[in-house]
Amino acid sequence: MNNRQLFLSHLAQTTDFPLLIEIEKAEGVYMYGPKGEKYMDLISGIGVSNVGHRHPKVVKAIQDQLDKYMHLMVYGEYVQSPQAQLAKALVSTLPERLDNVYLVNSGSEAVEGALKLAKRYTGRREIISCVNAYHGSSHGALSVGGNEIFKRGYRPLLPGITNVPFGEMEALEQITEETAAFIIETVQGEGGIRVASKEFFQALRHKCDETGTLLILDEIQAGFGRTGKFWAFEHYGIEPDILVCAKGMGGGMPIGAFIAAQPVMAVFKNNPLLGHITTFGGHPVSSAASLATIQVLKEEKLIEQVAAKAELFKKLLKHDKIKGIRNKGLMMAVEFESFEVLKPIIDRAIELGIITDWFLFCEDSMRIAPPLTITEEEIQKACMVILQAIEENS
Ligand code: PMP
């Protein structure tokens, strides 16, 4: 059996429409198939490869760490330089108050940790989340998700969760002295790139302060420069109580974190109640990769270039069949009439060497989230091919 047959026979399938492209090597914004096929990656493995595939400085950091040690001990016991240095680099990007980092392996795990922490710290049980939110696939993260179809097969989920409309002021009336946390994506990703107003986020922050509710911002997709600021919350002039991140954090290696002020995080330390434990969280190789990723984002001034690159996409992607473009920086959704119109366009673009896809909860829109390293010429090429794919399907 070839790899494609093995993939279909022996790997658990997660979708009716896997992209089914075989990749042998990836570098920068490009991926290469076994027969030398060349693809430009416009989705970055869903917002992961912000510094491009196999950035040389990330690869070097990984190799250097491999020469020292891999796993030593469960998280939080030994002093490991990559974890300590990464924590320092992370807090240096954040408001002073957010000075305690808990390293985990993935986005879902970061969300689990954040929800548990909010319950422990406040002693409350109720959590509010948004319609069309995606916070992950584990039971807790799924419970605060905002898509009924995804949740339906797994009830009973966590009790005490209320789903409110994303970005609507009236939703804030649901926050009370009983609410442990309000969890929200700073920019909704899988809902199809939905952006809320600055006024909404400021009112949300205010209501959380008023009621003693912790504000959990999920920047798993929006963080690490994707929206044109290091953290998307910087656009709104607010701060979270707990920040969750992953994806772009490891430059292609698995790692995530939930981050809070020390007095909040301290409740996990108190015995006899179990706090939060992870064997592989903050793996030293992933931590080294993450530290290098933060350095690359800064040294190459990638975040400063995001707004102009996003504008170029928007300027070039003009066609009768495009209903509109929603974006915050290089987190973009190009809207079409329906999935039926969009699917053959994506298939054709892939044949022509440009990889895009759609969103979990928004199937009429094309995802554009390239590595932030993409050049102007590459954006022009990508848009030309997308327009050609649209034309050929008109
Ligand atoms: N939150 C958001 C906003 C996400 O986009 C995702 C992943 N798509 C997650 C949480 C879950 O992350 P992971 O797949 O690493 O568990």
C-alpha cells in the first residue's frame, strides 16, 4: 500500500473532505510533494507556521536542545532552561500583571487549565462562552464551544455553561456575581473570522471587573503576531485575567500555555486539592523552538508587516463571486455564496499549487492565513491563482 492508501486505511479519519495532499518537505511558505509538486501554503497548518515552515533559527534551536536533553521530568519539578527562558520571553510581551506561565502541549489543554483555574480562583461554577466559538476538542473545551452540531453527540458536557452571541452588548447582561469566567476568542477563528468592536471588549472587561468574573482570552489562533499585534487584545486596549495560547507559539512544534497573574495561578499550588498536572507540558524541545519563534517574530519585524500584507490581499482579491472579506491582519476569510460554490474553487487552487481551505463553522468562506513571512510577490502570485480558480469555475 502507498502512503495515501495507508492514510485512508489505518489513520483515524476526522473529516469527509481531507485535503489528501502528500507532503515530503516544507520550507518557508512552500510545501513539496514526493514528485516535486510545489504548493504555497496559505493556511500555515491552521495558524501555526507564522514564521514559515522550518525557519532556520527554529530548526537550530531544536537541534541545539536535542544535543542537551529531551524529556526529563513532569512539568514543574526540575529547573529547565528552555522553559524558564521561554516564560521570561512570554511575560516580556505581556502587561506586567500577567507574570505566571503554565506550559502545556496544545490549545485544548491550555483551555482546560484556564477553566479549572478560573473555578478554583473564584470558587464559582458558571462559565459564559460565545456562539460559534471554538476552544478545542476535549470535553471541557468542547463544553464551552459554541456550535451545537459539534456538541450534540457528547452530552452530558460540563454543567453551568451559557452561550451568548459574540460581540453583542446585550450578552454582557448575562455576567453576574455567580460567573467564574467569560471565555472568548479575541478574534473568532473557526466561526469564520468574526471581529468584535473595541467598545464591546472594553465593556466586557468592565463587566468582568464589576462582578469579579475572570476574563479568559483565547488567542490560540489570533496570537503570535497573526493579527498585526503580538497579541490581538492589544487592538482593544484591554487585558485578560487568563490568556491562552498555542498554535503559532511553537513555530511548528507542539506547545501551549495559559498565563495569569501570580496570585491567581497560586491557587493551583495549594494542597490538598489537585492543581493541574502534565507530563509533557512545556517540552524542552518545543520550549526552545518557541523561544526562537518569538525572537524571529521580533528580529524580522514580521508583525509590523502584517497590516500592509493583509491590505494587499484585500486589494487584489476582487471578483463578482467574492461577497466580502472579513479580517484582522492576516487572519482572513473570503466569503462566497455557498460551500458548493467555494469547494471547486479551493480544489482548483490546490491543483494550481495554492493551498487554502474553509472553516469548521463557516463553510462558505475561504481561509487565508499564510506564514507572516510571505512576500509581496508571493501574495500577488497567490491572488492571481485564486482569481484564476474562480474564473474557471464561473
Ligand atoms: N482555540 C482556538 C481559537 C482554536 O483555533 C483552536 C484550534 N483550532 C483551539 C482552541 C484548540 O487547539 P488545539 O487543536 O491545539 O487543541
